Amino acid sequence: MTLLEEGFLKHKGGEYHHIYALNKMAKQGKVVFKRIEGTRYDLGHAGGYLKAL
């Protein structure tokens, strides 16, 4: 079973966020990131989508 599947099975409804899998991978030293500058828009929200246009 993948970490995403494991996290989804523990999920209790609503929007699923994959933070469970990311946290487990981070503890195993398997997560890398690059901080970037810019503006973040929430495209899952109507107001954020309109701002992005």
C-alpha cells in the first residue's frame, strides 16, 4: 500500500490533503524542496481563480 493510499484510508471526509504522506516521507529523509518567490493563488477558490486571471 502506498503512503497516499494509507493516508486516504485514515481520511475522515472533506477535501483530501496529502500531508500524511509528506510528513512520513520527510521523517524518512525523502523530501526535498526549493523555496521560490512569487504570488500564490488558490485556484480551488473562486476569488483566487479570478485573481489569477
